[in-house]
Amino acid sequence: MLADASQQGDLAAIVELASWSIAGNIIPRNLGAARSLLAQAGNGGDEAAGLLHASFLASGTGGPADWPSAVAQLRQLEHRSARARAQLNIVDRMNLDSNGFPAGGYAALPLCGRPAIQLCREFLQPAECNYLSDLGGPFLQPSVVVDPSNGRAIPHPIRLSDGAAFGVFLEDLVVAAINRRVARLTDTQYEQGEPLQLLRYHRGGEYRPHLDALPGEPNQRIKTVILYLNQDYRGGETRFPKVDLSWAGKTGDALMFDNVDADGRADNMALHAGAPVSNGTKLIASRWIRANAFKFPPPRSIIETFNYDGRR
């Protein structure tokens, strides 16, 4: 019935079907179909659909990336959408090429040879830091893991923080441009990055010593980039105990480091920690870079096959 209604131009049905196509838990995930449906709903006047369609164009979700069309979509919406205006206010001040990548390069200061640890000062502007904090803030949730004995979420054993991912619904043009900037800084491809993560550490919050590389993972996390969004806190340094290095980032700084050795295996020298925050609140964004292009596997859907013309 939902497909029939969308075929008949029912705007609410089109938006709902797009949402189902993205989630993939009711019908199989189909991001290409979702992108088309969002375009249809956006053209029909649905602001949220138009904004998400612009995000899909910018990130290359459900089809090729098309940065100029993504920006044009926002300009069509800016007269009636505060969210579109907020994005353009930041994006228009970025020095970008026609594909949304930085027009220039970035100089990084080496801090350590192994693991390779580098610092890029003022990688983000203060307004960009505030934008990420404001965008992701409402979605922050306590860091948890699943207890295998009962399937319940329990506090994370080594991380005391709140986190939110800038996934498919939150990677707007500002986030997409920052992710492209991270790719340029790390000399990797945009598609290699996992979704940018916002992390908040209140007083006492910490991330105990750990490796970002994953055991037995064929598409390994080869690099990590930490973006420091504020500095009005005490403690919270990023520590590398194996090499006796500690760094307290300033607002806008980027710290990047390798997680693997020359053979692509997890490097124990990359053991690191977020020291306890002694006062204030620490805000960072982090992005893990994989060896190859990365996509989360789709969930198993209730309906195994689905035809968008109304036939299963």
C-alpha cells in the first residue's frame, strides 16, 4: 500500500518509503531508490526531504557525488530553511574546489615516527567546531556495549563518554566538506572513512588505553584523526604511553596517527588513551580511516524483496 500511495504522488508516503529504503529493516536497503524518492519529495515541497537529498548528493550516497548540485539544492531551500542557511553560512566561507574538496593542502607537524603521529594546527575554524557540536549534540548518547549474556546495553568498560555518529542522516554539506578535508590531510580517499563521530567527555570522563585497529578485520582501520572542538577544560590529554607522548589539543587542531605497521598489521605502539577530564567538558570529533572504501553492512530486512511499483 505504501508503494501504491507513493506511485500516486502521496508526499507523506514518498517520504516514508524513502525512510524505509534507508533504514533497511523493513524492506531491503536501497539507497539509490531512497535518493530518487527524496528528490521527488523535495521537489514536492518537503523541506526535510530536500535537505537530505542535498546531503546524499554531497556525500555520494545512493549515486555519484555531485557537489555543485548539492549546493544548488541548498540555495533553492535557503529562503525557507534555517538549516540550509546554516550550512551555506559555513560552506560559503570554506575554500573549496568544484567537488567540495579543499582548494589547497595542509601542513602537518610530525610528533612521532612510530607510530606516525602528526599535528595540523587550526585545521578547523571555530565556527566549524561549533557547528559540529551543535549538529551532533542532540544525538549524543552514553557509550555502551552489549552484554553477551543477556543482550542488554551496559556502560562501556573502558570509555566514559557520550557519542553520536554523523551517519547518513547527519552528514550534511558541512560534515561532508570536513570529511573531504580529512581525506586530503591523510592522503586517503573520502570513501575510506567511517562516519565522523562526536564525543563528549564530562568531568571524570576518559577513554582508557586501547587500540583503534580491529582484530581479524580485513578492511583495517589504518589511521585515526581526532579533531579538537574546544579547549575550555582541564585534563583530557590524548596519551600514547608506549612512546611517552601526551597532547592537549587546542580548538580546531587535528591529530592524526597510524594504527598499523608497515605490513598493515595492528601496531601495539599505537596504544593510546583519552586521559580523565578534571574540569569542564571536552568535545572532540574523530574519524577512523579504513584501508579501502567502507560501508556498514545492511541489516536483515523483514521483507526480503520489494518492488517500488507496489508489487512484492
